[in-house]
Amino acid sequence: MRRKRKPATHVNHERWLVSYADFVTLLFAFFVVLYSSSQVDKRKVGSLALAIQVAFQQLDAFDASNSKRPARDSAALPFAQVPLAENTERPGDFSPFVQPMEGLFATTSATPLQNVQKDLMKALAPEIQEQVVSVSARPEGLVVTLQEAGFYESGSATIRPAAQDAIDRLAAVLQSRGEPLRIEGHTDNVPIHNQHFDSNWELSTARATELVKLFIARYKLDASRLSAAGFAQYHPVALNDTEENRARNRRVDIVILNPARQ
């Protein structure tokens, strides 16, 4: 019986293509991972920046942030372009005040303060635009800051006539509220001595008490809601090293106290 001939074996010279294809696939996957890790979701970056801003505001480290907010939640941002929170002010952009306030008050069950914050931002929008008023958060409540440059003559405790309209709009919001109010006077560290005041203690206290008297006499706010305090130069919001910083420290703060912390 005749034997069957074994088929001839041929060496496959193209097997290298399989390894090469696997290598190219792995290399592609590697670069996809590198590219993905170099991209940051802008919405997450914005949330992180706002959370950091709230933490610094609670520590009174700075009042506002110039962090850029994402234009679209779905867009990605290169990591090198992630904005950092800085100790600067942004005239005309009220959004840094809004979301941090909501986040803070959401954790303290003080929803009514979110409402008054929005009302104040609307009522005092012109003064906020001019940077003579700011609205910010502290752990104890909502703070409306009146800068001396917009409301007082230097060394005086009397509200400027030109600022009376802003006080009217501020009081109109406060009249319908029930939260306690603490009026705080602050100065810079430059000593004062004039015919009315012998020290910054007297000036800061006089400004606070005069505003309390105005709220009671002109706007009929319940006196039991009000208190006054003078801190002179000892609670600054900036170093007293430049005229600009000293101007920021010369202010009156109206603190709308958070009922949840009383």
C-alpha cells in the first residue's frame, strides 16, 4: 500500500504582523490614557475653586475671588490652565458671592439667609459694582460691608448724604427680616485725634452706634434685633501696609446673624 505523502510545511514569514498589531494597539491605548489624564473637567474644577474660596472666606482670608468660571460644563480644560483663587476683587461679577453662600448655608440649615443674600445683591448692585459694598459669608452669618470711601467722610461717623439712597435700599431689605443684626465699626491703624474723636476706638464705635440709631429712628427696625461693636484697627481684612489696604480696613460691617448658630 502506497504511503500518503506528508504535506510540505511552509515557514510563515508574516507572523510578525500579529505582534506588531498588538504593539500598535497597546501604544494607542497608552497615549489615550496620557491624553485623558492631562484633561480636567471644568465643572469639577469650578466646584473645587469655589469650595476653596468658601473655606478662605470663613477664615476671613479674602473677600472674593477672581477664579474663572467654566463657560460650559461639558468642556474640558487643560490642567495647566486650571485657575487659582487669588486675593483680588472682581468688579461687576457677582457669581463668586452666590454659589459659595449657597454652599455654606446649605450646611447650616439657614435657607432664609440665601434669600436675603440674593435680595441684598440685587438691591445694592450699583454699590457692589463700584466696590464700595460687598456681601460675604462668615460662619456666624451674612456680612454686608460698607466701605468708608462710599459712606463716610474721613474721621466722621455721619453717613454721607449721597449714600443715603443706598442705606434706604439696604434698610428696605432688612425691615422685612427677623434675624438679629450686629453693626461693627472698623478702622485702619493710623491714629486719629480730632475735635470729635480721640482714638480709633471712639470712631469705630461711633460709626456703629450711629448706624444703629439710624436704623431705629428712620427705618423703625426693632431695637431688640440690633447691637453695636467697635473694633478699631484690631480686626483688619488686609495688612495696613498700603493706602489701598488701609482703605479696605476702614469699614462698617452689618452682620445678619445666622439663627441656626444662636
